[in-house]
Amino acid sequence: MSLPAQPLSPLDGRYQRQVGALAEHLSEAGLNRARVHVEVEWLLWVAEHRLFGASPVDAEDADALRRWAAAFGQDEVDWLAGKEAVTRHDVKAVEYLVRERLSEQGLERLSEAVHIACTSEDINNLSYALTIRTAVQDVWMPALRAVIDRLRELAVEQRDRAMLSLTHGQPATPTTLGKELAVVAWRLERQARRIEQVEVLGKFAGATGTFSAHVVAEPDADWPATASAFVEHLGLTWNPLTTQIESHDWQAELFGAISHAGRILHNLATDVWTYIMLGAFTQIPVAGATGSSTMPHKINPIRFENAEANLEIASAMLESLSATLVTSRLQRDLTDSSTQRNIGVALGHSLLALDNLRRGLGEIAVSDAALDAALEGNWEVLAEAIQTVIRAEVLAGRSSIDDPYAQLKELTRGQRVGQAELIAFVDGLDISDAAKERLRGLTPHAYTGVASALVDRLP
């Protein structure tokens, strides 16, 4: 017995609640709503500017037409599905829908203004520009900002919490937890600005970007100026030099920046996972949750594992989009059309990861005991400070020690040394009393430089 119709993608099934807001913009219905909007704006522009012999529409009719386009809903979705089954062309179905609306409003005289001098890509590229921009600004970016804000909050809270660094997985110069979280917040903030600053382009120049039909039908119009004004009227930036399609470079730039942000987030997910494994973070139990079907004690770091997996999928798709969209054979092929239908899927996996990271960062606590134990167990990390002070003493003429690095290497490399051994070593050095005093008072907890103050560098 066959199952009833099921969602193939987990984004439309298991995770629909977390990512459903993107469908408002990047679904087929969202795209068609934008297409209707662009078609209506173009026919009203043609009428208002008396292009191709059209006459203006009074304000009441124009407002009614715009209200209808803005109220695009299930009735229009169903109508277009039925019409496209006949036309086998999605944009043509939208044209027929707008024509029908004109007839219902008694504006049949404007029917030939619908889609006049347009190629499908004139409508599509503007519609994608509008939907992608809105989806990123209104849905994806707030989710990224929520993660950045949480990181910033944690960075400030933990600015003075000393912790052992691990470079190459080995004990290294201590830092503070707040500073390490601030590093990630800083990186993400830079990418957020890059994403926000991407210039969203649009073309409106006909079948091969030459305004050929426009010039023949309306030879006296300044078509580049008209196209520029119309595209800017929609809130986009005009691209003056294109083939049949807008070249999609802005989309590649946007998806590349989002993918880059995703790689940083992926690094965050794997690092937090590792700190949980090391005990530096503990997970706060969620009432009723089960970590393992057989081991009752377990609390699995599923938020970070889910984020890691979805960021990998998102980056693979976003990078594929960036690579594919910038190539089109000669004046156009249809690969971009098929590719762009997956933009919502790519951003959906990224959005799901952001949701898991935000929630995951709210479900962990700092283990002071674990962080303190790591510091106390690795006094040898102070070797860097000792050899650097000796070098400074030699440079200042207060010591004649030869190759201080080698001496500290012999004392500490591959060995555990404690406070007593280091103080004894310092006491035997040929350096000034002031330098010895500074080194005697040094502890792994205090050896964090200006890490706490660096948190203030966050915007």
C-alpha cells in the first residue's frame, strides 16, 4: 500500500516550523506573487508614461490593481497552476492572470500593455531580486543577528573567565572565554555587513539586452533611461549591460558571503561541540528530552551537530549556486532557471542551522571547575612568558643568558612542570629582581594579557 503524498525535503516536513517563513518569499507561490507585482508595476508604468500609445489609469484603478497584486493568495496560486498546465510556461500564465484581472476591473484597453516588450527574464530577474532580498533581510538576517547577539552577550559575561587555549589540540597560552566568543562574533559581524551591502541588480532590456523591440515600437523613447527608472522604482539597482538574462553576479556575491558566514558558524558549532566533550561547557537538561534510546544518562549536543550538518549542506548548495549562476551559454541558456528554484532550499538549511545554534547557545553552561583544572594542570604554558622576559632582559643589557628559548624548551617540552619548578627555575636566572618578581607572581589564570579588554572591540 502506497503512502499518501509526503514532503520529500525535511525542510517541508520535519523542520517546516523552523524554516517556513522563507517559503513566504522563496516558494513558487512567493515567486509568482512577485511576478504579478512586477507585471502590474510595468503596465502601470507604461500607462503613466504613455508608452506605446497607452493612456494613463486613474489613481483609484491603479490603487485597486496594486491592492489585488499585494493580496495574492491561494485563489491566484490555484488559478496559475491550472493555466500553467495548459501554457506549459509559468510567466505566460502570470501574464494571462493579470490580463484577466484587467478585464474584471474594466481595464481591457490596457490588456496589450501587460508584458509588452518583455522577455520572461525581464520579469523573472526582477522577481527573484525582490524575493531574495526580502527573504534575506526579513528572515535570514534576523536569525544571523540573533546568533551574533547571543555570542556578544556571552562574550561580555565571560570576558574575565580565564581558560586554557588549545593550539594544534595542545595546551597553549591562556585566553578568556569571552575573548574567544568575541572572535566569532567579530567575524560574523563582518560577514553580516558584507551581506547587507550586496548590490541587488535588475535588468529590463528585452530578449537580448538591446531594447530592439522597444525601439521599433516606440522609437522616440530613451529606453535605457526608462529601464533604469523602472528598475529603481522597484527599489533595485539597474544593470545596463546584459544578455537576455541579468548576469547573476550579485547573487553569486550574496550566496558566497552567506556561505562564508556559514563556514564561520560551522567552526563555531564544531568548537562548542569539542568544548562540551572536554567538559568546559555543560549541557542544561531539557525536561522530557531523551539523549539515547539505551543510555539514560546521555545529553547529546544535538543542536550543534544538527547545525554542523545543515551548514555543510547549505554551503555546498550556496557555492554551487554561485558557481553555476555566473555562467550562461552565449546570450542565454536555461540552467539558471532550474538552479534558482533551489535558492530557498539552500537558505532553508542555513536558517535551520542558525535556529539550532541560537537555541544551543542558550542550553549550555560554563564549567568553572573544568576550566580551572585545565589551567592548574598546565603551568608549562608560562614558558612563553619566561623566555620572552629573558629576551627582553638581554636586549636591555640586564642579562647575558644565551638562547633562552632553548633553555625553556629543555625544561618544559613534553613535560609537566608545576609552580614550584617554574619558580625555582626563575630564581636561578641571571635577570633583574624586578623581572623575577613579575615572573614569580605569574599564574596560568592571570596569563591572559588584554583578552578581557579586547571584548570591548566588538561593535
